Amino acid sequence: MTANAVFIHHPGAARYQFNVDHPFHPHRLTLTLDLLEAVGALGTEDRMVPEPADESLLSLIHREDYIEAVKQLSSVKPDPEWVLQAERYGLRSEDTPFFPGMHEAAMAVVSGSVYAADQVMSGKALHAYHMAGGLHHAFPDRGSGFCVYNDAAIAISHIREHYGARVLYIDTDVHHGDGVQWTFYNDPEVCTYSIHETGKFLFPGTGYVYERGNELGRGATVNVPVEPYTEDDSWLESFQTSIEKVTAAFKPDIIVSQHGCDAHAYDPLSHTHCSMRIYQAMPAIIHRLAHQHTGGRWMAVGGGGYDVWRVVPRAWALVWLEMTGHPLSARLAVEGANEALPESWLSHWSSLSPDELPACWLDDTSNWPAMPRRTEIEEKNRQTTLLAIQEH
């Protein structure tokens, strides 16, 4: 435990790998853990291994036939009859193909997120970080978008069932958090907030402003879809303006945040043009809101991010640095400040990286190409943000 924050890591999550060429690669975890160790922010003794979650928790979100399909398709040589059924369950696509050990690896992810929720809700820790979590695209009856079991939705349902707490879910992945949103679309006690690139151009094609919840849950769904080529200032203006108002209006008991880091300009699977600056700023905003509105109760998970070497390690490490009040986090928060990455980390990984590793925690954007239509994009994002929060 560090500064009343706990770091949750299940070794089994490293086996969540579809194939060697798949963009969702567990090497992201290794690189980030090593970076945190190199900067002195995380020791081996600081990691908590979660207790195995009861498989019955899966039924909080997922259908029994889907769970059985995942189990059957997890064997080294699954029954041909189940292979024929794989497409029906979203597990034979290029994005989310079944693989040996899939159920066990996905359960390790679920275990970490449920354990993190229990640590915070039981009062054993004020904050908890489960970096391997954040599989926000999985649905009750199918896998989708690299996600087999929706650990975030399961953890939220567990919080609701066992603690009766109002949950604010904040999703900062560049892809809309559709699986979590639709799970709680009718629930007034769970507010799902997602800022992402508009679904007009990006998977999963949802997350529009008019998706506001249904029946009793009307108003408890908030989407802020930003334009392609959005840059730091506009992203952060949209995020801060909207999330502050939503948090104050909803009055949550706990914040659960998902920290996909694929809105970065280097990410190969999106069209936004942000830098590491937003990944320093957003955890700081969420941290402050947790202390203002939830008594500090804050649970964070990882998510997407497909520039495995240059982006993910820095972005995910910054969440933990902020959560623990590490001095480096405070120094990086100063406007114009930057610091070098640990030389030991750079020298260890540089020869293995397919791209030149960044030298510093934050990006030097002075030589980045100017984005076209910047003023138009910024104004469009302002209008979208105002529409998103007009009911709050």
C-alpha cells in the first residue's frame, strides 16, 4: 500500500493474448510495471495478487450460454461443434478470436477488478489500480473489440449488489465504452460517462450524444464524442467541462475510471491527435473529483492502447503516479514541465522497440505537424460538449 492506494496485478492476466500479431498485447503490462519499478514508484512488495473471483460473478453480466461457450472454446482442441458456434458468440472474428486458456485469462482480469472494487468499498484502501482491467466492449451474450468478459461492468454490478453504492463510471478510451453503457442503460444508480472519438468514423460506431439512458436511467448516460484530429486543448476542455458537471450532478459514492490511452497521435487504431499531456491531466482531474465528491473512493482500470512501446507504459504509469501522490506527478503537472524517463528503462528496452522510444515522460509536440481545421474542430467539440451536459 502506498499513500492509501493499492496496486492490483494478477500474473494470469499476462496470458490474455489472442495471438502474437494481435494489437492487444500483454507486453503492455510488462513494460509499464518495469517503468514504474525503474522510477521507484512500485516495488514487488507493493503489488497485491487478487484472490480468485467466484465464477458466479460472471453471471452478474454474462449469459450462461456465453460463459459456457468461452469455457468450451478455451481448450487446446475445442469440440468442433463449439467451434461452429464461436461466431455466434463473437469469438471467431479477427478482433476477438478464441484462444487456449481464454476463460482462465479473462477470469484473472475479472478477479483483479472485483478485488480492486472490494479493496475500496470495504475501506481497506482509498484508491485501487488494476491496470490489466478495462475490457469495456464485451456484451452479455458475446465478445467484442478484444474483450471476452466485461470486468468493469462485473465490478460495478458487484459494487451495486454488495455495497449499494452509486457508481460513476468514467471511460477515457478513444473507443466508446459501449458494453458498460448498454449494461446499465436503464439503471439510475450507475452513471456511465464516455469521452471518445465519434462513432461516425471509429469502432464501435456508437456513443452519440443522444444516447442518454432509458426509462429510470434517463440522464445517467453521458457521451462526449469528439471529432477526428482533436488535439490536447480541445480534448481536455471537453473532458473537464463535462465531467465536472456530471460528477457534481450525479453525486456518486465511488468513481470507477477506465484509462484506455489510444487517443494519442501515435496510436494506430484511431484518428485523434493528442499527446501524453492528456494522460497526465485526466487522472489528476479524476483524483480531485474523487476527493471532492466520493470521500476519495476511486478505482481505476486500464483499457485500450496500441502503441505498446511509446505510449502505453507512460500513460498507465502516470495513473499510478497521480493516484499515489508521487512527487514526479506533481512536477509534471506544472505547465511546461517535463522530465526524462529512467535511463535504466530506456537502455533495457530500446533495442527491442520497433520505434525509437521517447526520452521524456511528456511529448515534445513542437515539431508535430499542424492539424487542419483546428478552429472548426474545437468549435464542434464545444457544441457537442454543451449538448452532452444540457440535462445536468
